[in-house]
Amino acid sequence: MKKLKKMFLVAFLVAMGSLFYLNFLVDGFIITLAVIMLPILLYKYKSINPISTCSIVAIISPGFRGAIKNIYYKNTLIKSFYIIAPDIFFYATYGFIFYYMYSIKKSKDFKSFFNAVFLSDFISNLVEIGVRTKISGIEINIIKWLLVIAFVRSLIVITCIIIIERYKAFLEKQEHEIRYRQLMNITSKFKSEIYFISKNMTQIEKIMSKSFKAHKLAIKENTSKELKNITIDISKDIHEIKKDYIRVIKGLEEIPIERYDTSKIELKDLTKILEANTREYINNNNLDIDFKIDVNFNMYIKDHYYLMSVLRNLVNNSIEACKMDNSKIVLEIKQAKTQVIFSIIDNGIGIEKSDIEYVFNPGFSTKFDMKTGNISRGLGLTLVKGIVEDHFKGKINIQSERKKGTTFKINISKSHLEGNYA
């Protein structure tokens, strides 16, 4: 049923195209747009049979054109049929030639398609003129012109097909890039959370050790039974939390996200992804922020998801700090001997001097919503510091002035970014 719908769609479009034509060579013979549209549609709908399709076209297209002529010129039915009858032979022949020259072939490339269109066009026109002139009117000069017409139309068809294919490839590439950007963003968030949870395991171990020592001390000091029970309950509860964390980490790590991962990507590709995602966020939220990335060198990054997480968190932090009009955020990336220096500069609200030493502490946040009462969990900058110092063995510092802006500066060794370390 779907194939039949496609066949009638082709017939309808060809019928529309047949209204645009020029009279040529002999009376009733026309050069029409329909003959350019037909092979393009047959190429697009490869699943339909060209013989069956062209048989439907042979009825609908000439019939439609005959009906228009009958209304416009007030021809009799016999005269209208006489004018359009040779078109029926044209389309029927076209379907057979195209089917045997292209459709049934296993190897289908542009060359075989061009040959099929050229021969289908030429032979079908030859049959049509033969019917119109009862063969006797076919001259060498007419055959030469038919060859030229078939060649030119085939050239137009193949050019249109190449343009369509190139455009499709462009759209697919664009869609792939969008999906990859989204995946990169999600994965960097995903891995950041795993990193943070894993890091917390060390803290949980320390707290559990302290609580157990407290329990032993309570026994040694012969404190109240209630205090002894509380200390042992705390140890048990922390142990359960630890087991839950282990299960969560194991479950997250089993998610097959690694199959999309690449071992290394170029720094410029990473910054392009970050820039596209950031601009999209700024535009979607109607923010008046000019975001720019300045990087004049390139290198391969090994743990690029972690670096993306660091830069994304800092850029997002700057976006949240830029509440005024004409805000600016710049990410500068420079190389200095064995180091790579990342600077995230904004002209936002800045940070109070008294708060600067606490910004990397877990739970510290200046992002309080007066309307909802919601406060940020304050893990972004803590996570950034952890990844920079623990994973990349780098350094991060901050300079900020209230109402003037903030600059985060990160120094990381090239060898650690490239993954050339033990």
C-alpha cells in the first residue's frame, strides 16, 4: 500500500511538471520538466518498480495534460487523445528501459544511473516521435537533436542528484555533530559525578574509622550504654552508606557509555563543542552575554571528559555571575613551555574578599534564590579543584573584585593533559 501511494505521488508530481514545456522538432513533441523530475523521483523512491510506476504515470500525466488542454483550448476528446497518446508510449518505454538498465543491477553508482537516464530519455523520445510521425518522419537531424536533449537532461538530473546527496550528507553530518556535542556534555557531567562520588569514598572511610574509634573509646572509658549504642549505630550506618556508594559507582560504571568514547581528541575540537553548547544555552535563556574562546595552538587531550567538566563548570559559574547587560566571558588558553594555562575571565558581580578563601569548600555557595529559597549544592568549584589538583596534578587560583569580575586561572602540565605520565 505504501509503495502504491509513492507511485501515485510520483505520477502526480510528474503530471504537475508536464505543464511546463516547450514545443520542439515536430508538432506535439514537447521538452518538459516532467522528464527531469521522473528519474529524480525514481532515484529517491528506489523501492518502487519503475515499470509499474511509469505505467501509472503514462495514464495520469498525459491524461492530466490532455484535460487541461481540453478545457483551455476547447479541443474535442479525440483531438486531445491524439495529442497525448504518444506520451503514453514515452512513459511506458521509459519505465522498461530504466528498470533493465538500472533498477535490477546489483552495482548502482552515478555512472550507471547517468547511462540509464540517458538511454531511457533518448529511446523513449525516439519511440514517441516514431508514433507521432508514424516512423517515416524520423530524420538523422532529429536523432542528433534527441541525443543532445537526452544528454543535457541527464546532465541536469545527475547534477540535481549529486546536490541532493551532498545536502543530505551535510544534514547528517550536522545532526551527528549535534548528537556528539550533546553526548560530550552529558558524559562530562556523568563522569564528574562518578569522580565526586569516588572521591567521597575516602571521606566516608575516614569518618567510619573515626566513629569506630569513638565506639572503642566509649567502651574503654566505660561511658553510658546509650552513648556506646549511638557510636556503634553511627559506625553501622556509615558502613551501609559506604556499601550503597559502592553499588551506585559500580552501576554507573557499567553503563555502556565508553563505546562512544574516543581515547583522545584535539583541544580545538573540545573548545568548539564547549563554545557551541555555551552559545546554545545563552541564546535559549535570552542572556545578554558575549562569550568568546581564544586558543591559538592545538594538542591532543587524553582525559578530555574531565577537562570538559572543569571548563564547563567554570564557564557556567561565570554565566551565573553575569546578571547585568553587556556581560562578557572569555576563555583564554595559552601554552608556556611545558604548561598549558586556562583563564576564564568575566565581568560579572565578583566575589567578596572575605569569601574567596572558601569558594572551593564543599557546600559553599553564593547562589541563593530569594523567590524559591533554593540554594546551589555548592559542588561545582569543589569538583573543579579536585579534578585539577588530584587528576591533572595542576593548580587553580582565583582573583576577584566585587562588581568588577572574576578570573579563574588553571595551570596544567602538557604531559598530564596528553596522558603521557605513569
